[in-house]
Amino acid sequence: MPKKTINSELKKNDFRIAIFGSARIKKDDKIYKQVFALAKDIGKQGFDMVTGGGPGLMEAANAGHNAGDPNNKSDDIGLIIKLPWENEGNKHLEIQKEFSKFSSRLDTFMALSSVAVIMPGGIGTCLELFYTWQLIQVGHINPIPIILVGKMWEEMLAWVKKYPIKQGLASKSDIDWIFVAKNNKEAMKMIMIAHGEFDQGKHINSKYLR
């Protein structure tokens, strides 16, 4: 069987979940454990997963996905960014590629992903969130659900509604593809609905996820 690569994955129309989140969160943190559990559920469903392939919540996602899919029926993908302090992917990756620029890495995320799950994170996670969001806004990619998990994102979304949208700097329709999940159960429910639409060959309809 030919070795799987990012290029071969890009040629397939598979349902994939991207999980974005902090590289700084450690294994003993409850958020790490939450991401592991969510990714394990995703693996059990046989859905592919794509992360940044590094430590922290990326590692939690890849490890959880492997635990839910011990027979490797689905793919565990890592898109690694080359940094002075971080040059290797975590040990749970099945397919990986290294990037020297965030822009090309993010474009590959967009080409691979059917759903984006945003866990707590810092500047890098915010970049991933807003890059995905903007490409949907300007129609550069087909709309995909952006699922925000964690209180910090609820407060961010409230800020977007209070300032950019209220002041006419963004449109109310810009939040049509943003969804807030209070826990893994809600996030997984949204993912399953999105998969149902995807599996029928339809563009995912945002109204069904609300």
C-alpha cells in the first residue's frame, strides 16, 4: 500500500475535524483531558483528525484520536510549524508535514478540514480561528462549522457582537458559522450533524447545527 502523505490526503474528499488549541497546556490540566476525551470520541466514529502536530492540546487531540481508533481506520494528521523551540511532531501522528510559514500551513488546514474545533489557546489559536473565519466571510473556502469550546470564546464572541457588529464593521451574518459548545457532548453533537450533511454530499447547512 502506498505511503499516505499530505498530498495524497488533499486528493481525497474525506470528512476531517481540525482541532486548534494551546501548545502550553500540560497533561495534568483538565482542558488537556477534555480534548483527549473529545478526540477519542472522534476517533471512535472513524473521522480523520488534523492538528498542528505539536505539544499541549495538539498532542492531547492526537493521543485521544489514536486511543479511539486503535486499528488506524482513520487518519491522524499533523501540520507542524518549524519554530526555534519546536521542530518535531508529537509521537501520535500517522501523517505529518512540516511548514516554515504559518500562511501555507493555514491554507493546508483549510484544504483538509470539514469542521474546525477551537479549544482554549493564545495568539496562535486566535490566528487559526480568525483566519478560518475570514476565509469563510470572503468566500475563499466553502463554509465550515467553527465550534468554540470554552468560556474564553463565549466572551470573545460577545465582544465581536458588541463592537465590530454593533458598529457596522462586520455583518450579523458573519457569525452564522460560529457555534458555541459548552462541553464535549454539545461539540460532538454538532460534529455528527455536520457529518450527516457531508455524508449526503451536501454543503453543511448552519441552521441544522443550532
